[in-house]
Amino acid sequence: MEKTNLRWYKLYSLIMAKKITRIENPELRAILQNYITNSLGFLGGTLSAQREKALDYYQGDSLGNEIEGRSQVVSTDVADTVESLLPNLLRVFTASEKVVVCEPVRGEDAPLAEQATAYLNHIFYKENDGFQLLYNFFKDALLEKNGILKTYYDKTETVEFETYENLTDEEYEVIKNDPNVETTEHSEREDVAAVESLELFEEQVLETQGLDLDLPVPMLHNCKLKRVNKKGRIKVESVPPEEFLIDKNAVKLEEANFVAHRVYLTRSELVSMGFDKDEVYNLPSSDSSILNTERMARFQNIDDFPMNSSADPSTQKITIYENYVRYDYDGDGIAELRKITSVGESSEFVLENVSCDNIPFVSVTPVPMPHRFYGRSISELVEDVQLMKSTVMRQLLDNMYLTNNNRVAIMDGMVNMDDLLTTRPGGVVRTKQPPNQVMQPIVNQPISQQAFPLLEYLDTVREVRTGVTKYNQGLDSESLNKTATGINTIMNQTQMRSELIARIFAETGVKDLFRKMFELSVKYQDKEKIIAINGQYIPVIPTEWKNRFNISISVGLGTGSKEQQIVMLNNILDKQLQAYQLQGNREYPMVGLKNIYNTLSKIIEEAGLKTVDNYFINPDLGKKMMTPPPPPPISPIEKIEMTRIDAENKRKIADLELDYKQLQQKQQDMLLGFEAKIKEMGLKYGTQLDTAKIKAEADLDKMIISENSKVFEKAEKSANMFTNELQGLNGQPRPSQENAGVEQIISSETDFRK
């Protein structure tokens, strides 16, 4: 069987409807136009200019005040600060496999809370690129004020075209009966080899038995199929800041009257979504992506002049706005949230207009500003420092250049100008008078004594503003001469700044992100899913979690304090082991193995190792894996007593066997003489006997004998088992337990003899 993937089509979940319509309501159209053109993040404006400037400073682009022939060096303080903060922040969230922890509302919900924790982290890390998402999320925030993520339930349908050759009838039927498969091409031919085998079978088997069966002719099938895969999943996307729009008066994202995501799609992509080709090609194309100065700044060092002048109409881009608007759509006087997907800034054409539950975006900022949506970026705090350092460095370099290549004052006509202007080692300058009389160097005043302290001061200003110092970036040679206490104090102060940023990120954007993912799971994930929890694969159904958990974000401390935590945890572990030894290496009353395991697990987590299972076994699982300890050896006195009991038991078994043989003989005699007794009594008395009554009594006797036999067999079996155990005993149960077994046998014997 040969399977070939010919082509993949992705049908985006952005748009549910497949009909392009015009907005007939002029009020709604005017509202959309006003929101889009007056939103924060639209083309131009102060916000766009600030973010464009941040990108230029981060990339070390020219400052715009360069002078021809002078130094044009640019300091990279913005990039250095952002890149120094990122590792600390990412390590806080990604050091362990649990970014999010679900806390149960009630104690009985603890197992389901553990399932939800594992499930959400699985969705984030495995089904979405969690690390890359957090990297983009945080870097956008540090550089461009706010980072934006978008999460939604992706109902994407994928269409796969497959080619199969030489399928048997059974194989073709299996594939054809798949409800998600549609046959687009099909051809068949006889299976020559199968037909020959069938003819041979008819000659050798069917004809010899006189059978005439009309067997179907085996066929081989070639076909092309279209398979539609419907598989929804929770998707998280990183949104470039220039694609995000929000109402100017917004304070909180969830309470904003207008939020939009601006994307650029080609006509081909819109047609592949299912829209009519003629309607799509009548939509106006847009070059707004070229006019977006933020986008140009992002790609400036790659392509100075991005163009969108495709000659192919199918690749021409169209601006699509995915708008989330609070609007009184039904006229009840209450504004409800709606998702309206429109084309272009004019919003004349609409691709989708549906009601929705929430706005699918989350945002973080390193320096929140109260009572407004956008905060301040780290770049914003450092840009003026970079400008000043660049200016000082340029002047310092120009001064050093002029010092090494100083100007000379000459007496006109007394110096050969060609010789003077030609600079070479050992060069000769011809003069008509003594050189000291016709030539005099113009001395430049060195500024290094003033420049270097100023540069150091500017570094200090940057450190105070951002919390990023040379000590948490790596010790320099001078820091080795400073006291450890002083350096530790500086490290703690700077660490507090990065910890605050991490806490802000956790309690705002990251927490909101996982809450939305949780809500989407509860709402849409109604199918069972297998995930790994503590090394075991557990089926989970997210719809069972509704209203049963609170969600918290597990955020560790910064990089510097992680080492401190490991030291503290090791001290705790030492105390636990000491307490365990004082208990005689037994669990409780003070320390159990699970307490020690929890400490070790935390140490592994803080060390940045992914899972504790590679290093230590959970005591709960370890108890199930352990073999029971061997019993203590028996004493000589116990051996003598057990030998006596064994001999006594053998004697009783012999008595039981004798009684059993007598019982069997008695039972056999009764069965043989029963019919003869009836005939004898009938002939003797010449009367009709009540044979039914006699049979009933006899059956009762037989039943009693049979039950007694069963009791005896059980007693004998128990006695034999006991004897066998005694024979192979090596330090097994004590005589008291054996006596109990003998008493049971004697009791069975008594019952039997009754």
C-alpha cells in the first residue's frame, strides 16, 4: 500500500461564515470606522512612534544626529538591559514543568486539580510552543511597553488528499467506509494472482466435494481520497504589538469597549477559507502593511524598502480587522460583546458578525501605570542613557583621533604641502626654514579624564532604573576586591527588581492566559484525553472541572535566590534525615519518607531539572514495588513445639482417613441395598408401599452423607496444606498460630463424626 500526501489545506477558524456581506447599518459602520482609526496602535500616533524608536535603539540603528566625517558609534544599552533581564524572567517560569498550578476548592477535588494542572501545562508546552510564546511575550513587554498573547479554541479543519494503489477489496472497503473520507477518483482491475489462487481452490476442493459456488472475482483498487480531519485544540499565538489595537480610553483589557487584531491575508488564503472567489477578488487590496512604520522598523536591517507590489492578484494582501466591540446589537439598551471581522479601515465589508463571551487577548507590562492600559517599557527607561553614552563615546573617539592625528599650523610658502599631507612612517616634510619656526602642532585637550567617569555615572543611572548591574551580569575584575557582603547586598537589591517584574508578569498576563485556557478546556474539550501524571498515564475529561478549582501561578524567586533556596532546602533535608535516624529509620511520628521526598523534589525543581522521577521514586509507588521482608528465624524451642504439632496432626489425619474409608463403604452399601430393600418389603407384606416417602428419606440420608463427605474433604485438604507448609517451613508462623489450625481440624472432625 502506498500513501502519498499530495496537498494540505488549512481552513482557518478565524471566520465561521462563508459569505461576504456589506454592513447595511450605517451606525455600526461609523462606530467601527471611528474605533479603528482612533485606536491606540493605529497607523501613526505617539504610541507607534515610541515603539518604533524602541526598535531602532534595540537594533543599534543610527540616532539621526550623525555628522559626516565624525564618529558614528552607537551604544547598545537598550539591547544589553533587555537581554540581561530575559534569562532571569524566563528561568522563573520555565525552570520546572509546572508554570500553572490548579488549587482545589474542596479537599475531595485534589485529584482532579492535579489532573487540571498536568493538562494545562501539557497544552501550553506540548501542543503549543510554550517557551517561545513566553519569550516573545516578555520581550515585547520589555521592549515595546506591552506584550500581547491571543488564546482561542481552534476548530480548524485540515483537508488531506491521499493516493492509494493496489488495495484489496477488504482494504478499500475499510478506507471507503470512513465517514471523514470522500473518494475523488477510483479505478479497479482484476487481481490476477488472487484469481489464479481462487481457480485452483475451486478445482482441488469445491469440485471434488460436488459444490458449485459463485465466488466474487477479487479486484485491486487505485483511488484518490479527500480526508477531512476535524480536531479542535486550544491555540496560543503571539501577537506583534503593531497588529494590536485598543480603545484610547481603555484601562483594563477585559473592560475595553473596542479591541482588534489587524492581520494581512492574501486573496488566495481567503478563497481557501471557503469564501466565493468572485467576491474575494472584488475586495480592495491594501498597502497599509507598507505604511506601518513599526513593521518597517522591525524589518529595517533585513529589507530597507519592503514592497507589496505583487503582479499576481492571488497573492495581493487584504487588511482584515478582527474586532471585539461592545455594541447594542439587539436594541435592548445594553451593549453586548460581539466579534465583527471586517475588511479594511472603511469596514464596508463584513466576513463575520457573531456574539462572543470574552476578549481572547492577554497583556503584560514590566512597569504598570495605574488607571491606564499601556505601561512603561524597560527600553523607555534606558533610551536617554543610550543617547548620552553614544554622544560621549563619539566625542571621546573623535578626541582620541584628533590627538593622534593633530592639526599643524604652518607658515605659508615655507612648507611643502604634499609632504605634510602625506602621512607615512619615516616620511620627510621639506621646509625652507627650520621646522620649529615654520611648523607648530595645534594641541588638543584630552577629555578621557572627564569622559570615563561620566560613562560610569551613566551606567549607574541605568542600573538604578532597571536593576540590571554588572554584578548580576557577571563579576568584573574590580568587583573581586570588594567585600562579599557589599556585593551580596547589591545582588539582593537588583534581584528584587527582577522578582517584582516576574511577579507582575505572573499575576497579570500569565495568570489571565491560563485562566482563559482553563475556561476554553471546560467549554470545548468534552473528549477524553490521556496525559502523564507522576509517571502514570491518566484519562482526563476537562468538562468535569467546572467550578471546582481556583487557579494560581507557581512563580519561583529569581536566579540568585534559587541557589539560596537550594542551600536552605539542603539544610532542611539534613534536619529531616537526623529526625528520621532518631526515629530508628521508621516512619513517623515526626518525619515520613514522603516529607523527605517532597524536599528532594523541590531541590530538583529549583536546580532546573525537569522531573524528580529520574532521580527519586515516590514513596507511594515504592511501597507497591517492595517485596515483603522475610520473617525472623524460629528458635529451637519453637522448632521442637512445631515438630510435636506436626506429628499430632499427622496422627489425626490418619484417623480421619480411616473414618472416611468407613464412611465411603457405608454409603456404598446403602446405595446398593436401597432398591433390594424396597422389593423385599413389597413381596413380604403384599401391600403397596409408600415408595415416594421411602425415597425421600433415603435421599435425605444420601444428602447428609454427601455433605459429611464434603466436610471431611475440606478438613483433609486443610490438614494436608498445613502439613506441607510445616515441611517447608523455615522461620514461619509461631506455635500459637499452628495450634489454631489444629483446633480447626479437630472441630471439622467433630462435625464429621456427628
